[in-house]
Amino acid sequence: MDEPIASPTPPPPEAQLPEVAPIIQDDEFDKAIPPIAAEDDAELDRPLESIADFEKRQAAEAAKDSTDSGETAVEAQAPTIDGAPVPALADGDTVEAIGDAPISDQELAAPLPSLENFNVEPVVFAEAEENRGDVSIAYSVKVNGLDAADDSTDVDLADLFGDLSALYDGDGKADNAAMIRARLSADGELMQRILASEGYYDAVVDTRIDRGERSEGQERQRRPITAVIDVKPGKRYTLADIIIDAAPTIPPSLIADNFPLSVGEPIVAQRIQGAEAAVALKLPEEGYPFAKVGQRDILLDDATGDGVYTLPIDIGKRSRFGGIETTGDLAFDAEHVEVLARFKRGDLYDSRKVDDLRQALVATGLFATVAAEPQPTGESADDGTEYVTMLVTQQAGPPRTIAASAGYGTGEGLRLEGSWTHRNFLPPEGALIFRGVAGTQEQGVGATLRRSNAGRRDRTFELVTEVTRSTYDAFNAITGRVGARVSYDSTPIWQKKFTYAYGAELIATREDDYDFVAGDRSYDFYTILGLTGQVGMDRTDSLLDPTKGFRVTALIQPEGSLAGRFSPYARARLDVSGYYPVTDSIVLAGRVRVGSILGAARERLAPSRRFYAGGGGSVRGFGYQELGPKDPNNDPIGGRSVNEAAFEGRYRFGNFGVVGFVDAGQVYRGSTPDFSNLRFGAGVGARYYTNFGPMRFDIATPIGRKPGEARVSVYVSIGQAF
């Protein structure tokens, strides 16, 4: 076939083309054309006739030719086949170039009914159609030849295959045979990958579908289908040599000591990846922030089953911490970031300290996003190392939050607490907090100005002012308080072995107390100035939900009443708790509390400053502040000493748990607890474990219940009882 010739591109108007001599002259061309006759010229000028006129003219000429040959017009219009006349066509025309099909069914020739009168009649089958929506094909799965490979590995290959298999995931049912084949094909590839991950690189996996015989006398029953996977594991490849391509490190054995692979062991993908991850994690912990693990190469010898493993590692420059820089939308400056960091300039780089800094930044709650990454500086540290700058990229988030909590306890009633916080009111980390309490027995409002990480990581300074109204069986009070406190406490990021707190407070309170001389309750006004000192030691494994270890906390509060003459006294309390894991899911926990007030008679003490016992955080089974000395109306009046003890058995399953407990305690008039007349409560509880601590529901009853004491007490709160 000739290729089309592209039209030449016309030259621009200003282009001058060369003159070319014509191949043939015009006169010679005109002479070569034959002349056109006059009648032919008239025929060319005549307009074309329509197709319909053309067909009529052709039919007339055909009829004329038939007449000239001796046939009648009727014979021409009625053709025959073997002497029999051809039936009329659909339109009655027996002479057509392309005729209509003969009509033998009168129903087909009948005119169509109108849409309004058209009725659809459903098709009725001779036999009921099978309900395809409920049809499924049952199948079974059979794996052959996997046992030998399974016995040679530390992983249960059959169980691993079962967990990932599409056939097993289908529970033995499929919509059709094509679906079974698709699942079988996918499972064959899965089996190949599983075997290769354990060093069986030459494994052969074949798949097929076996159809069994129908049961006798069950002609319509489908034949059973079995999806079969035949496995031939072949040889298992082992490491014949391990080559680490890396520059020397300090210490020289740093990579070798932290690369848990050895010559002769099988080539297991999980072990290979774990070893590489271990090196990638260890090098930045030992002063190599820019270390990179390259792409491994394993050369396999199919004749011997040996594999030569090569791993390139770029260790980068050994580095030390230098300065800190910040960028982005800042919540605070680099100087405050240095307060949060647990490293200083010149320390050997350690990625764990960088992770700790990142977590501390997140814990401030001031960022939408925050990142801390090392940046090379090229500045030498004179010992072969270089300084790196920690670049902290900040994106400040909304500083204001609203929070709420709720709790309930028999004797304490319902308690709702809400707060509004501006976490960066006075940068850096100067939070302003407004708090409100609405409960059945306590109401109050307060404001706190708190500086977190004040000059030191996890050290807090706060100023507090609050007004509360309390309505308890022991006393009614309207109290105003201002105080200042410095504390160094544990946090979820860094649980400290030793903690401390100290401060001062001024309290003005109007409270009622039972006057044994007058035989009635009366109000008195107390002005109290006090100091606070607290130290703690924590050897538990968790701040919110400990399962082993112990805690000790000692509190001393020297105070004095400013009403009339100054009356000094001291409140002291010691708390000890311990935790012992019997199994991974069972923990035994115990707690002891001892308290004493020295230097003042009970009557000289404001009722709110005395010791009480009973309630969800004290001795469960009794109402809030219910234990201890009572007035003639059987209302508690508090005492100068207290002792408490509690024992719990905690069983956890998943995110849920149950607890059985026995509590004991008593309050005494004197300043020395004598452990006499102890009261006991027992009960059970439920726990729901969340990421911020367990939610607690306890129900308890007093042992040896006395008149006026509730049969059952209920406590709902967040956190373990101790």
C-alpha cells in the first residue's frame, strides 16, 4: 500500500521560490484529452435522480423485459419454487431486492397493544429455580509435606500459615469454584514466602483441587472439594560467612557485640532484619547520630546450601552534643529547651536522650507537632569527634484546655470537678488554672498559677488560692486558703526514685465542732499558718499501675493556730505500699498508713486538721470519715492519730480486671496509734484499664457492722485504690 504523501508546508509570504520548467505544456495537455460530444455534455449536466425513482425505473424495465420474453405481469409478480407459489411477504410485495421474512405466526403479524393495555405475565418454569443467593460451595484444606520444615524451625509454620491463609479465612465456604482457585493460588504464594523467610529458598509448592465421589444415592449432591497444597521444602540455607563492611568504631567491637547473627545458623528473615535493626539502633546510642545501614546482599550457593551475607554500614562521624536551636512557631525559646534536656554540651551523643527530650516537649501539651533532630556543624571537639546542634522544630498548639472529672463514694457523695487552663499564660510554661468543684458535700472555686519545669526538669512551683464549702458528718466548714509549693515529682515520662515537696500555706476557716461542755455543736473561727515538707522513695515498675516494688512517702506539717495565743503543733504521716507479682496476671498489693499529731490537744485543733478514716481512699466498707471517736449524736469528731492497712489481690485479663480486698483501720484520741479496736471492711472490685490508668468500681461491706453503719458502700473513681 502506498504511503500518504504529506502536503508541503507553504513557504512564508516573503520567501522567493525558484522557477521550475513545466514537465508538459498546457497546449500539449489539452490536445491529449479526447473531445466530449454535445449529447454527453448534456447528460453530465442532468441532475441525479432519487434512489426511490431509480428503483421504480429498474423494476419497470425488468417487467418490460419479462413481457418481451412471453411472461405475464402476474407471473412476474408471483414467483414460484418447484412450481409452488411463494407466499406473500410481510408488506405484500413479492418482488423485492431484499425481502421481508415470511410470516407464519399470526400473533407476530398482529398490531402491538398500547402501553396502557400491555400486561406483563411472569415466566413460569417447569421446575422451581434454585435460590442462588443461598448457594455456597463447601471445601476443606489439606497441606502436605510441611511437617519436616515445621519441625526444624522455632516458628510454628502451620500455625503462621493458618493465621494468614485466605482459604482458612473463608471458613471452608466459597461462592464458586473460581473463588476457591483464587484463594488456593494466593495461599500457594503465601506458603512460598513463609518457607523462604525461614531459609527454604528452593522450596517447591504445588496446588490442586481434588473432587471426591458423590455419596451413593445422592445424585444431586455436590462432590466434596479439597484444596490441596503440596510442599517440598528442599534444603535449608545457612550463613557460611558474615561480612560487615564498615569503618572502625569506638569501641572496635561495637557492631560485632550488637549484631546477633553467627555463622552456621539458618538464614531466617526475621533474625536478619532484627540484627540490622539492632545495629541501626545501637550506633546512635553510642555517639554515631548519622549512621546508616545499607542494603544487604546474600549470595546463595544452591549446590551447598551456603549463604554469604554482606552488610554495608556507613557509621558517619562520631559526635557530641553541642548547642540547641529552635525554629517554627515557638511555644518557648531554646533556653527553656535546655532546661528540659538531660544532656549538656560535650556529652557523647545518645539517641535515647534525644527521645527523652522529644517526649518531654510533647508532655508540656503546648505543641501541635514538635521534632528534635541532630544537625552536623563540622566543629571539632578535639578528640576525633564533632559537635552536633539539636534543631528543635516547634509548631505551637492551642494553649487552652477544658477538663472535667467525676467520682462517687458512699459518705462522700457525688463529686464533679471541672477546670479551665491556659498552659502558657506566662511563658515558658506558666499555666493559669481556674477550678470548680460541685458535689453533694463539697463545693468550691480556686485559681492556681503554676510554673512547670521551673529552672529544672520536672520541678514545679505553684501559687494557690481557693475557697471551699464542706458539709460532712464530721464538720461543716467554709474555708479560704492561699499557699505556695515547690515540688519535684515523678511523671509518666520519668518515674523518679526520690521525690520531694515543700511549701507554706495560710488558712482561714469557720468550722463547727461538738462542745462536750455545752452539749451541742458550735462554730469557731480558726486562722492557721503552716509549713509542709514531704519526701518519697519509689521502687515500683509503674507510676499509675504498679505490679512490683514498693513506695514510701513521709509527710510532716508544722502548723500553728493564730487565734488568741500561738499554739504550735505538728502533723506527721507515713505511707508504705508494696506490690508482688504472683504471675503475669495476678498481683498481690498491700498498704500501711500511720499518722500522728503532736503538740496540741484535740480541742485546740480545727476539725478539718484532725485525722479521719473511712472511705474509698482509706478503709473501704465505711462511709467517708466514719471511723474513730464520735459525739453523742454518733457523728465522727476526728482524732490525733490514725492507722490503716489494706490488702488486695488483683487479677487482670486483657483490659479488664477483678480485685478482692480487705481493709482495716482506726482513729484514736491520743497522739500515738495503739492499733487497738481495729475495724475491718471487705469487698470486691472491677477494673477497666485505659491508657491513662484503670477505672475503678469497688463495693464493700463492714465486718462486724454496728448500728448506723451502711450495709454496703460503693466507690467509683479513676486509678487504683493505692
